[in-house]
Amino acid sequence: MTIEHGFHATMTAQPGKGDELVEALLNAPSLPNEDCVVFLVGRSAGNPDIVHVTEGWVSREAHARFFATEQAQAMVAALQPLLAGDSQYIDEVPVGGKAAL
């Protein structure tokens, strides 16, 4: 499967809310979506309130279609109270690797 669109996001949780942010992301509705090929959640080893997400989608259009859904918008709204400021996004298209969790 080809990944044509992706990004890496860094989010900072409100102090002490890193676990809640990670849990919310690991229950994201994009995980079972067939157009979402990569969805990895990680966190800073030095600051547990800094959380990273790497996503890879089959296309920019598939990502846009998904995030226009009510389910995706509800997830975004649920994340907002957990965040301290704006998330940082970097253009990234996953090309391979391994995630054995």
C-alpha cells in the first residue's frame, strides 16, 4: 500500500495530563480506518506531557474526508481541553520501518 500523505505532530498536554492525552490518541477513530496506514503514538522520555503522533494516509484526500466526519471532529474537540497550546506539525510521509509493540 502506498502512503502519499502524512505528518508528525508534537502535542504538549496540560501539566499532568499526558497519560490522558495518550489514552485518547490510542482510542482515536482513525486507527480502524483503512485509509490510515500508520498511526503511532509516542512520548518524550524526559517530559511525559509531551506526546508525539506520526500518521500516514493513502492520500491527502482520504485524510481530509476522514477529518470532515463527525466522529473525527468529536475526537479533535475532546483533545482540546487536554492540550497546553497549539500542536506542532511537520510534513512527513512514512516510508517504512518497524513498530513491534
